[in-house]
Amino acid sequence: MIIIFIVIALVGALVSSQLRSRFREYSQVPLSAGLSGKEVAEKMLRDNGIYDVQVTSAQGFLSDHYNPSDKTVNLSPDVYSGRSIAAAAVAAHECGHAVQHATAYSMLQFRSAMVPVVKVSSTLGQWVLMAGVLLLYFRGNDFVLLIGIIMFAASTLFSLVTLPVEYDASNRALKWLDQTGLTSNQEHDKAKDALKWAARTYVVAAVGSLVTLLYYISIFTGRRD
């Protein structure tokens, strides 16, 4: 099992490295349309009839995200001011989430509803699992471990639900970029490649979470047998 965790960690590091490499590479390729990430985001929102979402600048590298609670598309400085293929791709992707929100995309609604539960489980889940394992081995009490498994299962489900949400946002972004002609065929391929590597980080996270969950379930069922 340890080998599996090591492999997942190595794959995660590789995917993260490739994402950063691709972003830096495509950040050096100017967008032929000449729009900044902020302008791309605002145009996509307008084209989709969304006027109550604000585009703001957020601190950090690749910290871009859409916040449904206050309806803001938050873009990192390189994306907000950048006039590159990478900036356009990321900005459009985040607006894809805003479009999901505006159209009541079911998977986004489900994920948003899970946020309060996941905040608690992600903060306390690991501690409960550790305490549960200790109590199981030293006291033979499996109740705390079961609670920890349930809490971690919520986080795992959140990771799995995130996958269709992220892929759908990327598909919406790429479709819009193509329809509006903001990207040429060559630029479109680069934008697709950048978003592909971003999506893979979520895949690795989901697989890692699922493997970890199965590991703790095996401990629970093994001791019960």
C-alpha cells in the first residue's frame, strides 16, 4: 500500500510540474486577439448574459477561482493582466464556472452544497482517523475509526464530484473561445493542452483520496474480521 501512495505522490508532483511548465510556456505566447485575461472573462460573461459577476484580481500563482457565494471570478495577476493564450484559457475556464452557476448546473450545485460538510471533514477527518486507528489497535474500539471513515468519505466524494465540474467548465471555455474566434486553431490547441493539465491535477487528487479511503476501510474491515 505504501508503494501505491508513493506512486500517486510522484504522479501528482509530475502533473503539477507539467501544469506549471505549460502555463509558463503558453504565458509567453501572445493571444492574437490581444485581449487581457480580465477582458476575456468580461466578454465571456457578457456573451452568456451574465452581468452580476465581478472579475477581480487575486494574489498568488495559479490561484484563479470562481466564488459562487459572492459571484466573483478571481484571477491571479498573470492571468488578470496577461494577454497570452494561457491567460485567456484560464480566464475562460473560471467563467465556465460562472456559467455553470447561472444555468444551475447540477454537479456544481451538489458540490457547493457539500462545502460546509467538507470544511469540517477536511479539518478534522485526518485527526479522527489517526485516533480511530490507535483506539482500534490498543482498545479494540472501532467506532471512532468508522466516524473518521465517514468524514473522509465526504471529502473523497467532493473530490470525485469536482471532476465533472472542472471538465465541464473547460469544455464550456474551449467551445466559447472557438465560437468567438478569439483563438486560432493553433492557439486553441495550446489552450486545450493547458486546461488538460490543470484538470489532471484534480484527477490525481481524486484518485489519491479514493485510495486513502479504501486503505482505511481495509483496516476497519480487517480488524472486524
